[in-house]
Amino acid sequence: MSSRPRAAWPLVAVFTAGYLASYLLPTIVGRLSVYLGLSTAQAGLVGSALLLSSASAGFALAGRVETYGPCRPARAGLILCVVGYGCAALAGSVPLVVAGAAVGGFGSGTATAVAAAGIAAQRDPHRTSSLGLLSVSATAGALYLTVPHLGGGHRLPFASIALVALLVWPATSRLGGSVPAGPAVPAAGRLPHRRSGLVLAGGMLVWSMAQNALWGVSSRIGVVQVGLSEVAIGAVFAAALGAGLLGVMGAGMLGSRFGRAVPIGVGTAVIAGSIVLSSSAGSLGSFATGEILWNTVYPVVLSYLIGLAASLDVRGRWAVLAGSASSVGVACGPVLGSVLSEEAGYPVMGLILGAATLLVAAPVTAVALHTGGRPLVPGSVRRRGGAPAALLAVTTGAVPGAVPKVGAPEQAVTEISVPALRRRRPGRSAFRTAGPEDGGQSNAYASTSDR
């Protein structure tokens, strides 16, 4: 194993602990509704309170992880996860459950912010984010296979998140060495790519809202509209998350071969169709097909979105801000899904969410086209008749670090017009045949006239 995976695994672990709550949202909302007597909308509000608290932590820590260092805020976030989700698991009254979920959500957001800032500093942010999504999908899939068979009411999902946070704690001691050494970055400065970053953050907010509006009520669709048991729904979700593992692995192998715009644009269109199929399902086959297809493509697109946000700022500020905006969308999703499903029904809700997903695909894909660049591989970049840049870096003995590594995104080039210098034009008498008797000095005029 190379040094890069060893350097990234603490970030992957913290990322898993921070993201797990949103992956377990359907079972949290479903069990709050069944075992605490809450309506679907009220249970969705509890989930939204958890995720809004997570988003607020991300906004508070944007650009400040460097100041505190990654270890201390990561440990503080994991402590809040253990305390908050643990209290929510032990409490039997709704107010205490809501308070514990909010505290735990703030801890999840803190851990996610630390992981996002560290991922942005990696040489390959997309690869590290893919590993993080792979880990959280595997963890959530294992829980979906086991939790329905264990009972425990609303307590077990919260206790599972607290336990994962506790297990991740030892990894925080390795966060200090997880950021690769590189050139010093100024401690202060304006955000780069401000317009593209704001468009991306707003697009991720709407994109995540549409995804989690369906995800928050998926278990209710299976129970009410399709007539499935909790065990059957858990099996469908586990299969869907397993397919998501394959999707993330494929995205990791694909890397930046086709850039970011194509996976984001095409993937979002497939997600929109999957939302419509899943929400209008009337049988196990159509419900499982929609959920599996959706969960296969969803983490793929998300990994490219995270990588795109990380590429906008090496300090990770846009990664944290875009991730926090996404958390706001995730938080509003369950409420939106609950309200739409109660007022218009599940099929109409799916059509609305699918249309919103398609609309947001255009500006987000435009950001990927504008800022994503092209993969820098031998033969892919040519300068007006010149040789490939990566090939020149290999063959000309360039100074290490002066040329981007193979696979790195191409840097933007701005053409600057330089006025030609006025000089005396040589006359015909200045040219004569070059030969050994003049030492080749007359070639200077010939080379000057060709420039």
C-alpha cells in the first residue's frame, strides 16, 4: 500500500463518523414515527433539527480548522456525537431526544468540517472523498442489515452512530500528519473562485434537498405504498448501499479521465429518473430498482461534487462551505418530503423532486466545466504546435515541482498581448552565406528575422 492511502485513512474515518447520521436518516425518522408516536412530518422535523445543527457547525468552522488544528476540533466533534446521540438513545421523551439529536448533529458537522478541510489539502481530493463515501456506505449498509433484526425502538440507530464515533476516536491522533507537506498557504486571503463557489454551494443545497426529501420518506413509501415490512425495506436499503459501494469504487477508478462535468451532468439526470421511479413504485421490483439505481449513482455524483468544491480552494474553505450548504439541504429534505407526500402524494412528490434535480444540474455542470479543467496526462495538453506538457516535463529534465504532476488538473492560462518592439530592419547586405570561415556569426541575423 502506498503512503497516500495511509495518510488519508484518518480523514476517511472521521468523515465516516460525521456523515453516518445522514445515511441513517430514513431509519431514524421511521423509528421516531413508530415508537415515539410522532407523525411523519414531526419525525422529519427531528431529523431536520439534527442536520441543521450539523450544517451550523460547518459554517462556524469554515476557514478555522487551520487555526485550531485538525485534532482538537475532530475530538470535540466526536465527543459531542457520543454524548448527544447517546443521550438521544437513552431518553424516552421527545424533548430530550430532540436535544440529544441536535447536540449530536453539531458534533457530526464538526467532524465533517475537519474531514472536508483535510480532503481539500490532499493531492487527489476526489480519491480521498471516494474512499470516505465508500467507508460510510459500507458502515450504513451493515447497520441496515442488522438493525431491523435487533429491535430497540428509536434507541438503536442513535446508539449505533455514537458507537461509531467512539471507535473512530483513536484515528484523531493521526490527523496531524494526514495533510501532505507542500508550499505554505497564507493564513488569510479572499476566497478564490467566489462566483463559481457560490453557484456550486447553492446548487449543492438544492441538489441535496431533493435527494434527502426522498431519502427521508423512502421507508414510508415502502411501508405505506408498497406494503413491505421493516426487514424487507432494510434488505432493499442494504442492497442499494451495496450497489453504492460499487458505484464509488467505479468513480475512484474512473478518476478525472472524463473530467467532472460529464459524471455530474449525466449522473444527475439518472438520479432524477430514479427519484421518479422510486416514488411512484407500486411493487417490490420497481421500488428496489429505483432505490438501487439511485443509490448507485448518488455517491458517484457526490464524490465529484466534493472533489470539485475541494479543488476551488486548497485551504478547504469552499469544501467546508459547500458541504455545509449541502447539509442545510439535507436538513430541509425530510420536512420537504414529508409535507409534499402528505399534501400531494408520493408520485407527485417524486415528479417535483425530479424536476428540481434536473434544473440544478445545469449550473453545477457549468461550474465543473469552467473550473474543473482537463486531465493533464501525456498527449492531452498541447500548446499551439508544441509537445504535450506532461511529456515535456518528463523529457526535458524540468525542475521538480515546476510542472504539475501527471493527472493533475490543468492550470488556467491567460493570454497577454505584448506590443512588438520597434527595431531597425536589417538590409539585404546584412545577409550572406554562412560558412566555417565566419564562425557562424552571420546566423544571428537569420535567426532574428524568423522570430
